[in-house]
Amino acid sequence: MAPFLLPSEPVDSLDAHLATEVGGRGLARAHEIGPDATARLVLDAGLRGRGGAGFPTGRKWLGIAAEDGPTYLVVNAAEGEPGTFKDRALMRANPYQLVEGAAVAAFASGVEAVFIAVKGSFEDEQARVVRAVEEMQAAGLVDRPVTVVGGPDEYLFGEEKAMLEVIEGKPPLPRLLPPHEHGLFATGPQTGWESTAPAGTRAAPGRANPTFVNNVETLSNVPHILARGVDWFRSMGTAESPGNVVATVVGDVVAPDVGEVELGTPLRAVIEAVGSGVGPGRTVKAVFPGVANAVVTAEHLDVPLSYEGFAGIGSGMGAAGFIVYDDTACMVAAAHRFSRFLAIESCGQCPPCKLGSGEITEHLQRIETGGGDDRDVEAIVGWLGRVADGSRCFLASEERLLVGSVVEAFADELAEHIDLGHCPRPGPRPLPKLLDLRGGVATYDERYWRKRPDWTYADD
């Protein structure tokens, strides 16, 4: 199936967007059939959230539409998971389809306003989105306030509860309750939280202001579905995971890149099509779907790229960002690398998460550098059992899922390190936290190795 989310040439003006087969037609169709029918059409199409959870998009819209009082839509453009670059690629390729999709979602759900949350360091992408919003507002295509909010580089900015905090002008520390229960500018009580009403307003007390969060890729699909129909969308992918997906493939591949593929495509074929496969004479040893899911081992490379396919092998598709390691890679080093990332990015509100992920990281480092023994493995396993206790967000569960899967699938490598007293597969590899990805060249954030657990940098 031909790509439709990533055009061959960037769409860099509203006129260029309106000249496409879809531009403006999705929004017109929504206004023609009405809010409820629009949400139900998206539900019938089977569009699932592309941020990682895969929740049915239309169901989320219908839930917010049924709420009383002020409601809001937040667009998550704060991509920060290692191995993922899809949202930045989409904002570069056509920010107008994103804004049109947000306008359709706002209309269907009846929200008061839209907030697009993007990392401040994404300067090019932010500028493109701002321009698209301004042009579409001037043309009368966006009938609600849309605010683009720049935020910090911290990984937790992309967590939906922390994202609301950033939009309200606070640090990215996850709230206790989810956005649909406790949304933007809420005035209802919540433990460890302080109400922040918009400047110049007098917010009524006790308001929950239900809010829903949609990912950039999710909303970019919406104009195409409205303009081309349910049957068209369901002609791609699988029954449970219809459509295309924008996948990122990095790591030990010939040409790391972002590409649009049909859902249901085998992971092995995605690695070849998007990343040009591993180097000559090498084989794939492991694939990490970002840092939020269990590792995919070599015997599962034919798993179909779908939510149900990855669930069937005990992992998750996540945001379709795949970090590939070949047969020369050390899996203990990989686990240490990702555990360190999660330990640093943990905010510290939940002590088992911050303390536990830090302890797991230290024990992995001892094993990887040759100073570990069986007691380190026992300590890791012990901490994995309680690191997620009482956690406000999914970060601690990511630590448990990812590290736990490596400990189980590659137990022989941990034992080998301990027996030899050194790493049998030395060789540095970067943490694949992407600054840029163009033309088969990945630029990683090398400064990240100097980031400390308090979110400061050693060279500040």
C-alpha cells in the first residue's frame, strides 16, 4: 500500500496541503456529518492511538464528548523515547494534516481549546506547526483556540499527566489521576497537586475539566480517514490494527531511517525496508521496541507489526521505534544503557521507582564491567519485583518489563560475564536518543551521558 502519511515531498504551505487529495476534505466531511457521526466513523475505522498504548481513538473522543463542563484536547508532540523519530518526521513532512486532524478531533469531541505540546528543542518542527496553525486559523479552518506550547527535554514531558503540568507552566512531574479524570486547569482537589487556572479567568471550584491526549501520528491519520472512508482505511493492516504505521529503525542497521509501512508487515521485513537490514555477515540478535516493552529476540523476527502480534509474543509494538542489535552486541550493556536512561528520567515522586531503577542500573554496570557476581543478579531480580510499587506513571513498569525481559532471555550472557570477569562482547554503542534522522544518518544525543539523576548536566 502506498504511503499517505509521509509524502515524497514536504507539504510546506496551506495551499500545498489543500491541493492534495485529502487537504481540507476531512474537515469538510466532519462538518457535513456532525460531531457524533465523526467520532463514530473514526471508531468504525479502527484507528488506534499511535503513541504506544493503542487505545481506540474514536472511543476516547466519544468519552470526552459525553462530559459536562470545560474539556480540552492536548496533542502530544513531545517525542523523547530512545529509538523513536516518527512524530518529528510527520511534523516535517506535513504539519497541516496534523492541525487538520486536531481540528476534526476538537469538533467531534466538543472541546473548548487545543494545546499542542512540543519540545522546545524541536525548533524546526515547532516552527512548522506554528505556521500551519496560523495559516489554517487565518483561512477559517480552525474554529477553536489552538496554542503551541514548548516544553523541556525530559522524557516525562511526553507522559500525559506530566504534559498537563507543563502546559500549566510547571515541571514535568506526573499527576496522580489521568487526564480524563483530572484535566487541564482543573480546580477539583487531588493529593499533592495545586490548581492552576488560566490567567485572566475565574475558574469555578470543583471542576475536573476532562482532557484527552492524542499523539501526532494518531491525528495525522484522521483527515485521510474522513476524506477516504472507513473501507479504505481498513483495506490496510489487520482487523485489530488497521492502517499504516510510521516506523523508526535504528541501531546496528545499514541506514537508520523513518518509513511508513502497512500494519501486519513482519518485523524482519520492516528492518530491511526501513533500516536496510544489518551489516554484511551479521544477524539480528535482539530488537527493542523503544524502552517501554520487553525485548524481541531473534526467533520472533517474523512477528507481524500489530498490537495483537506483539502482545502474542509477550511484548508490545509501542510507538514503532525499533532499536536493532546484531550478533556482536552485548545484551548486558544494552540493559544497562536503557536502565540508566530510565533511572535518570525518573522524577523521584515515587521512591521505589527512582531508588529501584538506580540500584538496578548500578548492579547491571557491575556485571557488565566484570565486577559482578550472582548477588547482583539476585538484587536486580528483587528490585524488579518492587520498582513499580505505587508508581504514578508507566516509567517504573518500563524498567521492570525491559530489564526483566533481558534477564530472562539472556540469562546466559549475565552468567558469562560473571564467570569470565569481563564483557565478552565489548564495543561501545550509543544510547539511541535521537537528535536528528535524515538520509540514513542518525544523530544521537552524545551529551546525554553527562546527564545526572537530578536532571542537571555534569558540564553545566
